[in-house]
Amino acid sequence: MTTPIYNKEDQVRYLRDRLELFIEVLNQMEPETTDVEDIDRLIEMVDSIEEKFQSFKNRPDAEPEA
């Protein structure tokens, strides 16, 4: 499991990287051969990015003290 990201710059970088990956996958798809499973995977990717965004939005800027 990964360590939570509290730094806002790192959060933005993470989300940007995930969006870039999504765009790469989308650009590699061929409309003629894309099937329902491919579209479902894209939807899962978008949902995952949205979940992470909401998580970051609700996370405090500073890491909690132990």
C-alpha cells in the first residue's frame, strides 16, 4: 500500500499523471476494434481518478502528527 499524499503539489502531479495515462490509453484505442470491456476499463479509470481527486480535496494540507 502507498503512503498518503498530503503535499498539494504532489497531489496535482499524481492526478496529472493519471490523466495523462488515461489519454494515452484512449489515444491507443481503435474505434473499430474497441469493445464493451475496453469502454468499461476507461470508465473505471475515470472513476478512480475522481475518487482520488475527492480524497485529495478532503485531505488536510499537512500530514497528521503521529
